[in-house]
Amino acid sequence: MTGFVAGIERQAVILRRLPDYLTFIAISPLSTLMFVAIVRSVGREDLGATALIGVTMITTWQTGLFVAGDTLARDRQHGLLELNLAAPISIRRFVVGRVMVATAFSFIPFAVNIVVARLVFGPDVADVADPGRFVVVGVVMWFAMLGALLCMSSIFVMSGRSTALANGLSYPLFLLAGVVVPVTFLPDWVEPISGLIFMRWSAEGFRLAAAGSPDSIVPGLVANLVLGVVMLAIGTMLLNRVLDRMRSTGQVVAA
């Protein structure tokens, strides 16, 4: 557990000392207000909650992607990764602990967006009929997102182009996952693909909970749990490959 604790403490310190990451919290409500205002301006107040959930999930993923993606990339750029590799703790647990904190941090904009939307447009725009199910969906989404971000963190280090990958991968995922619009409005061939993206099940669960729908959220929760386990396994494998390659080649510091 020492590696997990050290990773959690390290990432918490970084988030406190680097104001770059705090910009996501300040900027995300602006996107939220814009999207919600658009649907309300055309007389579709009934879609306010759907728009809010969609843009909130977008900012949550983008925040986590940039923060978690930096866990190894930033250390490598600043020559800190070799110190982590030489430390008498499990570097794998250390990285996972840091990604856990980064994933949790990404949910701060989620809460801020909902609060700001309620203050500007009134409580109806963010009215959640079933808060209990809403929270459960959020917790399971955190677990699935942890696995996804661990994968992305390792990929960013291997590619050396974290910003380009983060920008290029985000919006196709939002579209395929039905975050921007429900999957039912997309072509039929998108359905199998979207089922492999955790955001699809999270978005559907949030919408069902917000609307108080009698439809069960259990299938979506199970899907996200399975996807989370699979992505954690893949992320751990990629992380092991990255660390083993660095040790074998000695190429720890980025050129």
C-alpha cells in the first residue's frame, strides 16, 4: 500500500501547486452555460438536463485526460521519472495512486457545472429525480474512467505526443458514445462500437436517473464494471511494458 499512498500524496500536492489544472474548473462552466442556453433559446427547456449531462461528461473526461495523461509524461520531461523508478516503492502502484487522484479531481468540474447551471437557469435545469441512482452511476463511472485513464497515461508516454492525442481522441469518443446526442439517434452501425465505450453507459445511466425513469440502470452498471476491469488490466499491461522498456534501454528522460 506504500506505493498507492505515495502516489496519492504526490498527485494531491501537484494539483495544489500547479494552477494549470485549476483552469479546467474555471472554464468548464462557460461551456455548460453555452450548451444549455442554446437548447433553451429554441424553446426546448425539456432538453436542458440532457445538454447539461452531455457537456458535463465532456469536461469531466477532458479534465481527467489532461491531468492523468501528465502523470508520467510530465515526470519524464522534468527528469523525475528516473527518481521514481529508483525509489524503494512499487512504481506501478505509485502511478495507479496518482491516476486515482487525477480521476477523482476530474469530477470537480462535474459538480461545479451542475451548481453553476442551477444558479443561472434555476433548479429545474439540473433537477435529478433519483439522486441515489445518479450517485451510483457516477461512482461506477469513476472506476471505469480510472481504467481508461491508466491506459491513456501509458500511451501518452510511449507516443510522446500527449496533447495531440488528447485533442484528437476526445470528440470522436463523445460522438460514438452518445454523449453529445443519444445513441438511438445515430446510425445502427454505431451501436456495437458505442457499447465498448464506458461513457455511453454512464450517459444513459445519468439520463435515466435524472428523469426518474423506471428503466433499470443495472445493465449499464455491469457493462461499466466489466469495461473498467478490462481497461485496468490493459492499462497495467501497457504500464509494465513502458517501464520495462525504459529500464532495458535506459531511455528514461525524453529528448
